[in-house]
Amino acid sequence: MIKGAIAGMPAEQQQVKTFANNVSPAEAAAILGLKHAGTLANWRHQGKGPPYIKLSYRKVVYDPIDLWKWLDSQRIIPGPS
């Protein structure tokens, strides 16, 4: 297993986890297609949205893998009519 890899993550997605991989709320908003990073702040306050890492009182970052997983979990596949 790769040092720092996440147990249970498919081999093709495993990577060494470092804080350098994390993105700011503004970058996370862009990845998710949101107009404002403030939306993420609102979601954090409401206990919604993608997982985040709180490094200090004011510093929040997002793991891009978590963003993609969360975005995929929001997928709605319509059933037959």
C-alpha cells in the first residue's frame, strides 16, 4: 500500500495524502461550479455540503477527492416514467 494512502480506496485513486493536495474554499467552489465560496461557508454552518478540514479557527481547506466523491453522491438518476 502507498504510504499515506486511504484504506479501501481503489488502487487507481490512491495517492500520497499531503496538505499540498488540499484546496481553498474559493478553489473548491470553482471545482463544484458554485458562483461564490460563501455558499460553502453557509453549508458548513448548516452542516451540509462536502467534507472539509478545519486547520484553525479561520482556515478551512478541502480535499479534492472528497469534493469529487461528494459531487458524485449528489447525482440523481431518473427512473423510468
